[in-house]
Amino acid sequence: MTQQYATQTVHGGEARRKPYASATTPVVQTSTYTFADSAEIQQFMESKANGERGTREEYGRYGNPTQRAAERKLALLEGGERALLFASGMNALTTTMLTLLSHGDHVVMAQETYKRTREFAASYLRRWGIEVTCAPIGDLASWAQALRPTTRLLFCETPTNPTLRVMDLARLAALGRASNVLTLVDSTFATPLNLRPLALGIDLVVHSATKYLGGHNDLLAGVVVGRGALLAPIEDARGVLGGVSNPNDAYLLIRGLKTLALRVRQQNESALRLARFLAGRPEITCVHYPGLPSHPDHALAQAQMSGFGGVVSFEITGDMDTTARFVDALRIPYIGPTLGGVESMVQQPAALLSLDPGERRAAGIPDTLVRYAVGIEDPDDLIADVAQALERMRSGEWRMGNGK
């Protein structure tokens, strides 16, 4: 029987009968695993030589039962053969790229990419002789023109951070197949509930599991999902580079995934309502949300996604200081750099990017941009809070300290 998604988030990937008759997958808190005798070591090594993963572990850097349960659940939710858990989203992405790429290779990457990913490409990949070309996410023809005989990887995020542009993944996958180039997508903002890149032909999908998958702002983890043959060398690299997730974070991730469907559906609904409210306010010059017809990728998002996500970005009338007034006047969301948790989070991206106005302009981040990551609070309360903050911003009635 094929189970619905919400049922899979609760039960998928976990044993029906767990150790000690526990209802939840336990935390296996150990760094090493012992053998009964030398014969068991011999059997274990023979299994490894034959490519059999078996049911037992060897050493904590190579795997953990709690981690394996999280990986099975994540693979099921993304529709992949296997998943590999890492210590963070960046660790999952960088280990994957370092495994797939060699000196002399070439990567085509979306211009609208997380700043640390761009930094990795500019400061590390190029240092190791791997060339990177950036292309706009809305112009796939430029991606095709950027291809070289040495191109080995096409990489993008969708939706992007912070303006929520959407890549046509079916066309990107087709370009990769036609060129014999692997495709890798960071789907953190979408979650597997809203978007399934593997089903559209993408080779590998990566997430910062710290965000929506964990959902409670209390863990760090990353995951890459795809075909087993592609993940095998990445798993070997993880064992060498050491970026394995710890069992406590794996346990928290399993717990968070059980409510993923409930949380993301609520966040989709609340974010769409907030975006529609903001689009009608005179203080707002632009709303970036793929669920609105005004978004440049609205039609694509409707066709490709089952929900538009929990992040709404928008631009305030005014300047850097005016935008800060608005952010500080909000009473419900916390001010912080993350997203995807049950608590709403807001930030002024320019303030966290750089103190240098020139550097902010070069990055294409307006001083008046606000990124609002919706939590699971009541949407009426969130909208009322935004309304009062806009009124206080206009009247000048505000002071530092998140409006308190």
C-alpha cells in the first residue's frame, strides 16, 4: 500500500519494532562499535569488500543507527534511492562538490546563490583549479551557452534566497542529460513537500536540514539525496573528511520530520496570506513571492511546485534606516539569520551582508529588502503585527529592541 506523504513523515524509514519496544527511534550514543571476536571482523570486512552495507556499524564517523534511520526517512520523502546525512547543509554541499569535481573541471552555477556557496566557489573551487561560471536563474539559454567540454556540474537553488526566483528544473535536467553533465539542486526553501527535484530528472538534491526539515531551530544538519551509485563515493568522502552528523541531531531531525507536512502546509498558507496583504500596502514597493501573479516565475512555480513556501521577501519605501525601523517594530518574529522553524524569523539581508554600501549593491541586495520567514503562529496575528509595524514606521513611533 502506497502511503500518503504525511504518513510517510511519521513512519517512513523507521523500523516498526524498535529497540526496547520504544515508540521512537532511540539515540545510539556511541563513537565506536565492538566485535564479538575475530571471526565477526572477518565477516564484516568480507561484506564491505562485496559492497554490502549490512546492518552493523564500525565507527561513528562512518555511520550510526540513529543517523541511518534519518537517512532512510529522508530518502523516502525525496523519492531517492539513498540519502546521506552531514553535519550541516554547507558540509553536505561542499563534500558533494569536492567528490564530483576534479582539477580542470568546470561548473555552471546560478548567480542567485547563497553567499557562502558563492564564497566556496570563488575562494576554494577556483584555488583547486575548478572553474565556475555564473548564469541567471531565469535564462536557461545562458546556461547552455556557458557549457564547455570540461563542464561536469550544473548547480542552482530553487527558490532562491532572498528573492525567491524559481528554476525550471525539468529543462535544467534535460540540459544536463543532453550534455552528459550532472545536475545538483539545493531545495532547502522548497522542502520535499513542495518540490521533488529528483522526480523532475535532477540527479542530486541537497538540503540544509537545519531549516524546514528539522523545523525547531535546535539542530544543525545537511543531507544529499539521489541514486545509490552517485552517493557511494560521496559517502566515502564523508568518512575521510569527517562531516558526519551526530546521533543527537539525527534524533532531533527524525522528530522534526514527523510534523513536516503539518508545519509546511501551515507555513505555505500563512506566507501566501501575508504576501497578498503586503502587495496591497502603499509602504511596500515590491513583494517577492512565487505565489503571487506579479512574481516573474509565478506560472512556473504553479506548474512545478505543490506549495509556494514559507518565506516572503519584500521591499520597503524608504532607505536602510526606514527598513530597520520596520524590522525593529515587529513584535512576533525574532530577528535572525535562519528560517524554516516553528518561530517566525525576520531579517534585513543588507544589514547582515556587509557594512559597505558598495558591496551590498554589488551583491544585488537592496537596503530596503526584508526577508520574512513565516513560522506556525496564527496568520491573523502575523498580519496584524506587520500592519502595526508599518504604521509605527510611517509615524516615526519606534525605538530599538524589536519594537518593545
